[in-house]
Amino acid sequence: MSKRILVLYTGGTFGGRDQSRDNAPMPGDEFEPFLRQKCLDAGFTKPFDFIHAPDAIDSSDAAHDEWNLIGTMIDAKMNDYDGFVAIIGTDTADYISAALSFGFEGLQKPVAVTASMIPLAKPNTDALDNFILAYNAANSTEVPGVSFCMNTKVMSGVHLLKMSTQRKSALGTPFFDPLGNSFFDGLVINPDAVAALRKDFTDANSDCRFIPLQHHDVPVLQAEPGQESWMARQIELTSRAVLLLGHGNGNIPQKGILVQAIAKAVGDGKLVAVGTRVPEGIADDAYGTGAWTSKLGAVSTGIMRPAAASVKIGYLLSRHNDPNELRRRLACENIRGELSRYPG
């Protein structure tokens, strides 16, 4: 018996019109027959059902409401299908993939997210190849959970980072090898990578459901030379949590005004998380300018990319008020595999 696959279209460059200079996405009703015809023209005849969001948008416009819409639309069809493909845009694909990863509990079916750098309607598009890759991932029992499919790679949705606006390999997972790769018209799975991602899941045996992510004001502040006073003011203004992106290994300038601001924030029960602005950087205590924040009670985000760290902080703020519990879970609890690294 063939598996039932549902495709959810939300917009993005993937659905951009051929004559559109700004790659504005087609409405869902217009895009569905266009996608089906392109599949037929390419000899891809595998069946799928299709639904779409009420409005086709650029992913730069996507935030909590749009993330939750995608999750709830998939969740409403969870018992009717064996796998899901979500077509989005690339600009906030890392946030969307992280949000779906944290929003779904007990997810045992594949949710393959995909996007493209060139619209399906334009020459030399990468959209159709990415769609077929995502379809194959959604059709596989070996890739449960949320993945992102692009440029021949099936990647962990919770490790994702937008790395380029020019290459078809626009997104990557610097600290986690692909879960699978396209091979002719099929898919080759890396079982060791899949096992490494899922071995520490805290909800692997729970019933599947999507819990909408609540919006929390979590400023993301990037360290810039000479901007310590501004950064300190923003830390003081935050309500419950702040994510600082430091230099190198998460190094924050050890200037008096910043020391005071971080110490006061931690003392007031706020969560201060420290990551890195470096695409392939790890936030840790390797240098003195990284260690001093930890001594004050800030938490290093390790290998988590900014999108995953930001979404995880919001996820935790919805569940915990105790500052010590927030710090412990952010740093130590591997909720969706976000702290796993492969190869280790």
C-alpha cells in the first residue's frame, strides 16, 4: 500500500512568478496546478495531496503566528497522512524548522521542510529537485521528525543556519552531517546520523501533538566593537531573557558597563544566554572573554545556531519561571537533539 503524502504550501521564493522581479509568491490556488504540471513534465508522477496557507508570504514575514499556522495545519492532518512536505522560503527557514521541531511533541512521522533559491517558474530552478528530495524524505520511515531538504541534502531541522543568499546550498548544518542525500531519484539515509539526532529526545514516547509556541520578547544582541553601552542598555530593558551573540567562541567584551548589566540581569532572575555570531563557531569558555559571562551566571549555547537557541529559549519561557531551571534546561537538556553533534 502506497504512503499518503500531504504537501503544504506557504509561499516563499519557491512559488515566485516567472515575470515577478521581486519573486512574489503565487497564491496557493494558482500554485497547485503549476506544481503538478511541473512534476508531470519532469516525469515525477508520485501522488500527493495539497493544501495551502490562506496567504502566500515571503518567509521574512513569518514569525510565531505563521510558525504556529504551519504546525497546526500539519497537526490537523496527522492521522490522515504518512508524511508531510512543507514548502516555505529560505530567509527564515532556520527559525521555521526550529519552531516546528520544538512545537511538535512525540513526532514520529516525517515532516520534510523545503525551499528554493530560484522560483519553480524560472529557468535553472532548484525548486523541483528540492521538492522531490523532500517528497522522498516525507515518504521514508527512516527520517522521522522535522528535516530540511535542499541541494541534495536532508538536514536536521533543529541545527539549521542560513549561510548564503547566492548559492543553491543556502542553508546548512555546520555541526551535524546530513541525515540523508539524494541518489538518482531516491534517497540514501545516514542511519548513524539519524540515531545520533534522536537518541536523547526527551519526548520520544509521548503522543504526537503540536503545541503552539507563545511569543516572548527575547532580544538577540550582537556584540560590536565600541557598542558596549548600547548593548548594556538593551540588556537592562529586557523582561525575562536575552540572547547575546559574541565574537569567536561567544566572547563578550569584558567592559565594566557590560559586566554590571549582565550581573544585574542574572541577579534579577533573567536568563542571559551567550552564543556566537560565527557560522561555524561554538559558544564555550575557551577564552577569558567567554568565561567571565559564565561566572556571572550566563549560559553558553554551545553548538546551537542562533535560530535554534532563540526558539528554545521561547519554548522554555513558556514552561518555566525558575531561573535556575531555565539555565539548566537550556544548557543541558537535549529536547529535540539540538545539543547533539554528529560526528561527535
